[in-house]
Amino acid sequence: MSMGSTPFTFVDLFAGVGGFHAALGALGGKCVYAVEKDREAAAVYERNWNFRAHGDIIDDTETRMRVPEHDVLAAGFPCQPFSKSGFQRGMDEARGTLFWNILRILEARRPTVVLLENVRNIYGPRHKHEWEVIVRSLRELGYQVSSRPIVFSPHLLPPERGGRPQIRERVFITATYVGSEHSHADVEPSVLRQPIDGWSPKSWELHSDLPVQPDKELGNRLRLNLTSAETTWVEAWNDFVLSLRRGGVSKLPGFPIWVDAFIHMDDLVVPDSTAHWKATFLRKNAEFYTRHRELIEGWLERWDYLRDFPASRRKFEWQAQDAESLLDTVIHLRPSGLRVKQATYTPALVAITQTSILGDLQRRLSPREAARLQGLPEWFDFGDQPESATYKQLGNGVNVGAAYHVFREHVRKTIRHVRRRAPGLAEAVYAGALSPDAAVERYWDPERPVILRVRRPSGANIQTAG
């Protein structure tokens, strides 16, 4: 239910630092309840949105509902296994999981629109049952939802639509309340997995589109610089690329390179019991080594055959097409090896220590740059918490531009139903900008007058009292 001059209200569950809050707030929505159990993330949420997130998802007891009425329920919920016993109704099968708590709120409050986000694998074969339960449960409660997910990434959006140079494919589940008589008919997903407005993701240029922070803004860079061992790994594999380039190898292999699989084809023996994927991998490496043996042996000798490198750093994945060296790439130190990509868009931020490395600057992305990748505004402040916590929160977060686009498109596709139950929400979406970056957001502080924060397209910010 919209309140006063507020066009619509929303609740923010599993809120993190507030990616959904940024997206829905950009349309004029007012948060009336938020939940985040991680204390550090909740502190960041309150610091920036002037709104305290609760630690409980729904209620104090089994009888008192804490979540007030609202127009939109947003949640980046964790995926948990659901019961497969018997032929139960969807809500019963979800009992005991965190998703069950969402269903209880929907059953009690019936908000007009539901916006959920999860990892891509929730629609994969290992989670087929969970997906079916989610769809069936929503339909039982009267929500129209597609049986196919929305899979979307911010790199598919142009900059003027709130896009960011980060490939971050996530599953969005969008649902609109239509009543149980009409909710079981299947519908098309509101958003397709394709570039928007003719945008080409290859057009991203990380340094200018992010933009990358200049050194003078970073202060003490030691925390971002590579360790001595990391520098050695990068230098060694850069020498590998340069050696091949000098030797006339114009196209580097697209399959993973593994030093431990370098063997002459005449000496290669692949047991019949070897898995097909591994046999192919071994043959390709042997063929590559045999074809360029002289170049590769010269490189290996210079780096003592990578004897001191851990196993994961003896593997290399080139995904940077025609880049001349690692200085022209974005580097990712992964458990599966050292992967390099073109300096167009980054791999997805993750909630562990695989922060992308800018090849030309030989440093990791800064927390501010990581926040930009997630679409958070320039004024967003993480306080004095450890940077490891900031990276974790951003890796777990919802991308603002992707969430804004998916929500906006879904409301427009179901506008007839939305307008009937939440006219303020319908009008807010139609009046809203194409991008959350262009929005003016209001924040209330009892100690200060209303502050208007405006983000200009250039990334500069102005603050004016109103």
C-alpha cells in the first residue's frame, strides 16, 4: 500500500548493502522494512539508506507479523534444498527454508509485485526441483510468473541505461499478483537475455566506462598491489604470451593451457578410462607443445619450469583475443588457473578473494571501482570496515542497473494488473528514467534537512540542501 506522497512502498529482504534499495529508491519507492542478518552489511545499509535493517526475516513469534503492508517485495534470497517427499503442495515443500519465510509474507500481505534474484544455477539441472517449487508456490498464492527465468547481466545494458562493464548473469524471478483464478497460465519472461537498444557488449572500455580511479585518489595502494609471488606469476605468463607473439603465433589457444600436460605427441599416452573432456584437454596441450616446442622450452627454462608455482598457477586461460600482452587485459587469479580477458568488461565480482586485476596497472580493483561495477552511487560509503568485508558484500550484492531494468520492464509488461492494485507504482515506472543513474534520490535525516544527491552522467556528484 502506497503511503502519502510516496508512489509505492517496498520491503528489502536479504538486503545486503542495498542494491535493491538503490534500484527501487531511484523510482521513488519508500522502504518500509528491511532484513539483513550480517551485522557488517546491516551497518553499511543503515549508514547509506538511513534505514535500520532487522535481523529477523518475518516475526517475533508465530502470531505477530512484523513486515508491514507494501507494494513490492524484493529479495536476493539464498537457495536451499526443498523437501522432495511425497506429492506435496509447493508451499509445504518449501517449509523449513528461507524461501518459506518469503512465502509467508506473500501469503499475509499480497504485495503487487515480487522481485527475486539468485545465482544462475538455481535454474540448472541440479536445482530443477527447487525451481519448480518456487514457481508452483508463487502461483498457488495468486502470482503470475513465468516458468522460465529471466537471466540478465549488467554488461548487456548500455551505459545510458544503467549498464556496467561486468558480466554478471543472474536469475531474476518477477511475479505480479493477479489472483489464483488466473495465476496458473504460463507467460513469457519479461526480459530476454540479450543486449538492449542495439548495444554491443564489446563496446565497453573498462578504463573510461567504469571509470578506473587515478593513482592520486587511491592513497596507500599497497593493499591493492600484487604480492611478490603474484607479480612473478603474472610476469611469467606475460612472457609466455610475448614469446609466442614474437615467434609468429598470431592466435593464442582458446583452450586451457596446463604446463603439466606439455608433452610431445609421440610420447602421449591417454588411457582408455580417461574421461572424454580430459582426453581432449591432454591431446590439445600435447599438440600445442609439439607445434611450438622450441618457443615453449625457451620460456620454461627462463622461469625454471615454474617449479615453485602452485598447481593452480601452472594453468593459464587466454580469453583476450588479439591483445598483445597481459598489460592489455583484465586478470583473474582463479582456483582453476590464471585467466585473462579483454579489458572491456570484468568477470563477475565474487564474494571471495578473486578480485580482478588491471593488467596495465598491476593492481586489483579498488573497493570504489568494485562499487561502481555494482552500480552503487559515488556517495555510497562503507565506513571504516575491513576492505575484505566490502569486497565480500559487493560480491554478494545485487547489481543496481540490472535490477532496475528487470523491475521496470516487468512492471511495464504487467501494467494492467499493477495499475489496478498499485496505481502509484505504475505511474512511478512510467514516469521514471531509463536509468537509475539519472534519478534524484531523497534521504531523510532527523538531524539535517532533506539532502538531494544527484548523479550526473559523467560520474560527478553534487549535493544540495532542499
